[in-house]
Amino acid sequence: MMTNQTPKKMDRPIKGKVELQAYKQMPNTKPSRPNGRSGKERQIALEQEVDKLKRKLRHEENVHRALERAFNRPLGSLPRLPSYLPPSTLKLLAEVAVLEEEIVRLEKQFDKFSKCLDEEAISLVFPKKDMAKIADL
């Protein structure tokens, strides 16, 4: 007959004890710096990264101002687009400007047609002889 025997507590390694033994076997050295750099090298690298990020921020602010000018310009005037904008952005802004002008033209045409329709409707309701009588009053 087989019996289930569980290992005795003493046979199993104790987790904390194993970790402690591994820690004690580690050489006693100072923690190394990232990428093996000295403090001065790391400072210089960080300053260069800050300068790079500042340049990128200035560029993004310039792009933002250019886009604001392009979208807040008076209708009828073409936007002045700086060359440092990406080509795809320049193309889209030019298309937007053309479409805005087309919308203005169509709105004026709509107003003109609407006025003509109103005048035609009035002339159908009140024939010219009736309009002459109204004018005489």
C-alpha cells in the first residue's frame, strides 16, 4: 500500500535563508552608474538632452503660432506659411484656404439665389398690376 508522504519541513529550502545566502556571496562593490558614466559625463549628457528638448519645444511653439495665424487670418487673404512646416501640413493648409474661399463664394451665391427666389415668389403672389396699386397707396 502506497502512502502519500509530504517532504518534511526541514527538507524544503527556506526562501528567505537562500536569498540571504545569495546576497552574502555577492561581491562588496559600489553600485555602478548607468552606462558606466561618471557623474560629470552624466551631467553633460543631461544638459545636452535638455538643450535638445528646448530646441524641439521652440520649434513646436513656432509651428503652433504659424498654424494659429493660418487659421485666424481674415478671409480673402492668403496665409503666409513658413517653410519649416512639414510639407504635408503646408499642403493641407493650402487646401483649407482654397476651401474657405470656395465656401465664401458659395454663400454669396446662395444669398443671391435666395433673394431672387423671394422676389419671384412675391411677383407670383402679387402680379405687377397689384403691385402698382400697392405702390399708389
